[in-house]
Amino acid sequence: MPEEQPHGAHGPGAAAPVPQTPPGSWSPATATTLADGEWHRMHPLTPLMKGGLVLVIVLGYLIANLRERILEWFISVVTPAHVPTFGGDPVDWVVDNNLVIVVLLGVLGLAVLLVALFWLSWRFHQFRITDAHVEVRKGVIFRAHRRAPLDRVQGVNLTRPFPARLIGLAKLEVDGAGNDANVPLEYLSTAKAESVRSDILRLASGARHAREATRGAADPAAARTMRAQLAASMDAGVTGLIAGVDLDDIAPEHVLRIPAGRLVGSHVLSGLVWLAVFGAIFVAAMIGILPGVIADAGPAAGAIAGGIALAMGIPLLLASIAVTWSRIARALRYSIAPTPDGVRITFGLFTTVTETIPPGRIFAVEVMQPLLWRPFGWWSVRINRMSGKTASQQQSSQAQQFNIVLPVGVRADVERVLGLILPDVPADVLPLIWEQGVLGPVADDPYATIPPRAWWRRPLSWRRQGAALTDFALLLRRGRIWRQLAVFPLARIQGFSLHQGPIDRVQGVAKAQAHSAIGPVRGGVSGLDAEVLLGMLNTLPAAAARAAAADRAHRWAEGPEAVPAPGGPVPDVTTDAAGHGLPNGLGGTGERAS
């Protein structure tokens, strides 16, 4: 979790003085990287994007609607002998009394005050990237200092809200491992944000020297004046709206994209389920109410009641359309591709988000298929990862979007994505994931399923619900109508427990629960044979400890035996990034009975 300190308490190694920048420049003229251990300022338009524009709009609204009272107060302060009594327009009164210069000076003073406040806010908002931390400090009167260790970085998200895209700005969010552990860098020019993202991931990987640049020289705006940099960022913003997201450093054949028609169709089908549910409730209510109304008050009253009910249903319909459209807009322009720093996922039509997940930062993976998607052969892939957000923040739809690595795709897309996010899957585990897992059950099913004596617990899916344990992962298979397969890599599993109630003990079954980072992937499966689950419980700690001991992915580029990028050659070891800061093996492993 990042540390927050008051002004002056910057911790070890934080005594480096703030570099004095030359007039008209806001970054060192000769810098080729911002990961130099020095303090740097954000983009000059940062205060405007972080609330300054809203403040200007609010002030304009107040002045437009309260100008008589504001002008009366201002004149009473400046010239008490000329307190106005408006009989008409106050602007005419100002002109008639030769107070134009006084009012203009007041407006100019207000503008100067706002500019000074914005300048102070920008002046004291700085960040620094060292070999060990990413730090941000800000505040004029109340100062804050946040620090995130690089070896705890779970990913770096680059977000471009639509207003920021218009002027070529972006904000970075460094995901830490902990509650409220994220460190935001708001705002930078898009080119600088991409460079900073690469620097953070490079340093987090353990590499001490920059890789050969794949996009040419450093941002030439580093040597420009502030005016030139503002013009360059706005030009880049307009270009970015047309050209799309930052995929210049990735070969086109390595980029997986989703057709827009498939994205729209999948969300519409998902929305139809809720629409059908609410529609059925509405029709049932009308069938139960209208006959009584017609019998008591006549057909005219029944028609009026039906019209009122339909009018009340229109807002619900519009709300459903709005929610579906917001989900579609967030998922459009989706792409996923391998990079040397991890898997890069980009999505969003208006607000574009680019997140890079380093190797080994994924704690669980789930492949799922709703019933209405089955005729089209569509699947979705979700993950559990440490996001650094609070529990309440993780409940938002925007936060949940970060856990979806494939919104919708066919089998080939799913296999390709699984190869990116789980590049070290052994060959003997692959059939357990797809043929025997996602599409199972099959003859000679390797999964431990619900025994026939407990079939009544899952009448439709008792043969499908099951679990399998390998040296690589724990696999949980659920659902016949809504197919789901969860994969928990042993090197990143955080616990495994059994639960058994009195009825379970009579039948000799139990419920298993795999513990992982908070996310949409559930780790529970119930009704399985208790002896089989107890054997898994006894076997899993040693297997997880071996996998955790081989873990070095949190420094995936350190040394000659670095962990390869997703999609590249994979060494014969199990790797992950969750070992740091977590108990060896299964810190929460144990058996609990109720």
C-alpha cells in the first residue's frame, strides 16, 4: 500500500531538491526519460482537467444568474457612496455611472486569482520515479506524499477521458497490492504517459537498463517551451481521436480485436435477459390488476390504468437502453496484445483505457458462456487481480471492467487470450481446461464430480460440477446452463478450505473454497465427495509451496533467465508475481467444519 506522508516527511532518499526549470519550460530540456530519480511536474493543463474547467463553468453560471447582487456587493465595497438601485439592466447602470473600468478591474482580478491558484496547484504537484518507488506529492497548504514500491506494482493503467483526448492528455494509475494502494499520475501528454508507463514496468521487471526504443527517439516536446508543448499535445489529441490507441510498438498480427457487431450483439443479448424478466413481471402485474379495474370502473378506467402503467414502464426501458449503451461504449475498440512488459488491453469508445498487466499478476482466470451466447459459440474471459482499490470502489462497473480481459470471443480468441495470460500452462493441463473442462464432462471424466448419492443438490449439473488438481493449477468446473470454468494457478492461490455441515456429513460430501484476490472469479464448489476433497487439501499445500518457491515473475526481466513475455518461449517452471508480500505456500490453507 502506498505511503502517505505530510510535507517534509518524504522518507529515505527523498531529499533530492526540486530541479529549477528554466522560464517557459516545465521539464528538463535534455531529458530522454522521466525515470531519472528527479522530481517532475505534470502537464500545465492538469489543474484545468482536474476541476478547473468545472469551476469556471460554475462561476460563469453564478455570474450570469446573480449578476445584480454580485454587482451591488462589488460597488458597495469599492464606492460606498454609489450603492446602486437597479431599475433596469445592471450593465446599463454601470455604463451610465462610468464604472466600466472598475468592473473590468474586478473581473481581471478574479481571473488573475484563478490563474494563480491553478499555477500553485500545478507547481506543487510533482512525481518521481526511482529504482525502487513511484512517488507523487501535491498540495499547497495540506500536502500529501504517496509512494508505491515497484516490486508491488500489479499493473499500470493509462486512461484518456474524452475531454483529455481532445487536447492530447492522459492519466496514469499505478496499481499497487493493497487496499487503496493505487498511485495516480494526472495528467501527462499522451507520449510522456506512454513513456512513463514503459519506464515503470521496465523498472518493476528488474531490468536496470532501458530496452532499445521501439518508437524512435524520446518525445521532442521535452525541449520545447510550454506554449509549444501545449500546441503539440492538442495536435496529438486530434490525431489520436482519428488514429486510435497506442499500438505502434506492436506487430499488427499480434493484436487481437473484436468485431464491433459481435460486441454490440453480445451486450444486446445480455440486456434482453433483464428486459424479459422485467417484461414478464410487468405483464403479470397487468393481468392481475386490469380485470379488477375494468370490473369495478369500466373499460375506460382500465384503458387509463393501462396507459399510466405503460408510461411508468417507459423510463425503465430508457434506463435499460442507457445501461446497455454505456457497457457497449466501454467495450468498443477493444484490443489485446502481448508486449515485453505484459499483456496490454485497450478498450473504450469515448474514454479510452489502456491497461498493462505484467506477467504473474493474475490470480485466477474464468471462462464463461451465458445460455444465449451458446448458439453463436461466444465466450468471455474474466480474471482476479489486485487492483489497489478499496472494496467499495471495486463494486463499480468501471472497476469491474478492468477484470474482463475478453468481453466476447469465439473459441480461437479464447485460446489465444489464455495463451497470453497463462503462458506457462503445461501441455498435459490444456485438455483439462478446454475439452474436459469448458466443454465437459466427457467419458472417463478426470474431474471429481458430485457423487450419484447427492445428485439432488444439482439436478441439472451434478455430472458437470467438479474439481481437478494438477501441479500447475486448481480447476473448478460449474454450470450447465451458464457454463463456467475457473483456473487458480497454485503459485498464486492464497488459500484452500473445506466446509461440511451436518447433512453433508451424513452424505459424505463437502464444499471446497479456493481463496484468491478479490474479483469476479468465484472459488466455491459444493457437493463433492469429502474424501476426494480431503485428499486435495492434503496435496495442495506442498504443490503450492513448490510453485511459489519457483516464483520470480515479479522481477520478470531480471538476470539472464528472465521470464519471457507472454506468447514467447516458456521455460519449464511455474512462475507468478503474487509471492512477494504473501505467505509461502498456502497462508490460509486449512479445513473448517460447521
